[in-house]
Amino acid sequence: MIAYKLVRKMKDGQLSPLFINKKSRLPIGKWMEAEDHPTKGFAHRKGWHCTLSANAPHLKENPKGGNKRVWVKVEVQRFLKYDRPESQGGTWVLADRMKILNEI
């Protein structure tokens, strides 16, 4: 299934998760297994968090003083759909496996 994920784009061009395990890097074109990283202040929901469209109104795309955020198109496998309010992008996809296809 195709989905979309908002990620950080580092100054060197590498991609990284926004909040959870944010020191890791996300390669393009390689399957990645979801890991479990409980993080204080965040709900515990294992899986790659993606949306059905490139839309997450609750997240800023270009926060002050931080790295740029970009949307990537991803392919996901073994996923659950998780209903969220439209103000949080609507349905989320929580996937066990994800491959970044390209930046959009």
C-alpha cells in the first residue's frame, strides 16, 4: 500500500524521523522494520506512522530553528489503520515495514 510520511531533512540531505528515535537515518529504497522505542511524552504506538495523504495539519512543515521537514511517499506492509481526527491528518497507517520511495 502507498502512504505518506513527514520526516526531517537534515542539512546533509539525509532523512530522519521527526520525534521517535530521531537520531536514526532513513534510507531511500530500502525496506525497514519498525522498532519499538517508548518515548516519554508520546503515546506508545509501535510502527511507522504514516498518513493516507500528505497532510498532517497538527505538524509544522518548517519549524523555527530546526531542520526542514519534507513529505515522502512510502510503501508499507503489515499495517493497521488508526482513526484520528482530520486535524491530525485523518486516518493514520501504523506499519510494521516501510520503504521510502521518494521525496515529494
